[in-house]
Amino acid sequence: MKLYHYTKFDTFIYDILPKMQLKFFPFSSSNDPIEFSRLFQIDLSEFSWHYREEIIEAYQRKMNKYMFICFSKSKNNKPGFKLPTMWAHYGENHNGVCLEIDASKLDFGKYSKKSLIKKSVRYRIPNPESKIILGSQKNGESDMEFIERSISEHVKEWELINNFTKVIDWRTENEYRIVYERENSEDHYLNINDALIKVFVGIRASRNWSESVRLKILEHQISETNMKLGREIQLEFLENEGSSINSCELKLRRTIRDKNSESSRKMELKIRGEDLSQF
């Protein structure tokens, strides 16, 4: 299965590409603030009203243990890198990049299966039955211990709904998530060393690609990465035709054993009738 990850241009060049890894983010960083709190409904009682703020804080702490990385999938014959709203929201308004990932080659070695969930997002109206019901307090259990236990049980019970449900307005994202339940506050990353196969450059960045210093840096760093990996990551520019996003015919293919990669690029450009004077 191919997955597509949209990101900013500089984030890819300076954060992702050097170490070939994607960062997990807490759910509180979601672009939809309602998603983080939409299922938070407290069963009204004198106790829950008295400890309302403590319950909210306990819920937020527990939910922030879940870290996630978002991708898009292809759907109905529409490739996952041709989603205009995704380019606008996450691809730096068509100035960023979209990474094509081979999901079968992702490295999950450092994460236990119990703490990791991989699943497509469902788009629907949130289920009102998922409100927090505190239940019964155990003998010898303090009020705060009771709250923490109840919240932990609730979040675990509704884990899949909490982490893999979005309101239907977001359905055009065709989202797929990898969710990790962390045990500490350290940063966590997913290795894409073997999984990254292609990088699509957004329409606005692609229009002046031959003159852009940033894109020349990108070309150089991908070339260096190819040499380090011993394999090829393809770089493909996108162009706009009418109202749809179409893949540009131009592909910069670099093979680490080919010392004439620059000549190969010129030949490919010449075939398309491009102006080679700037080279």
C-alpha cells in the first residue's frame, strides 16, 4: 500500500531528509481542535461537577500520550498526491512537498505492537455514547486516584473511536494514521529509510524550479541521500492543467552509479523542448 505525507518544503529538507524519519505529534496539535475534545462529555453528577476541571485535565493528559503521524491514501482511482485541499492545508499552500511512502517497508522495530495502531480514519458524526461515566469509587481510593483510573479506562475503551474518527467535513483527506501510545514525554520518530520512494514538489514551487535556489538545494540533498542509501528516490514536479493537479512529465531520475546524471537531465529537458540556456 502506498501512503502520502504532505509537509512544508523546509521541514522536508532540513528535518525529514537528513535522518529519513517522520515525527510523531500529540493529538492536541491536530488542525481540528474539536477532534481533540469532541468526545469529552462528562456524566453529570455532584462529584463530576465538583471535580470538573480536574477531570478535564486528566482527560487531556491521557489523550496527549497518544502520538500520531498522518498520511493520505489513494481512493476511487484518485492518487493520494493529487488532493488540492491537502496541498493547501499541509503542503505549504502548494509550495511544499508530498512524500510517497511504501507502507510495507516502514520500520516499526523500536515500537511494541501493543502501543502501535495503524488504521484508516472513519468520517462520521461523533458517537454521543462515548461520554465519560466515572463509575464507582473503590475502597481506599482517593478522589484523584478514582478520576485518573476512570479516565484511563474510558480512553482505552474508546481508543479506536477517539483516535480514528473525524467529522465528515474532512473526508476528502482520505486519511490513514499511525498512532503510538507513548510512555514518556520524549520525541518519537518513525524510520522511513527504506520506505520513501518518491517526492512530489507542489505546483507553486515547481513553476520556477529551474531558477529556485531552494529547489537546487533539494536536488542536491536528494542526490546525496541517494548516494548514502544506495538506491534512488525519485523527484517529481507537479504542474497545473485547468482545475486539476496532474503529474508533470519531467522526472529527475538520479542513479548513484551514473556520473552523467546532469547530462541525462539536460537530454530529458531537451526532448521536451525546454530552454537549456540556464544550465
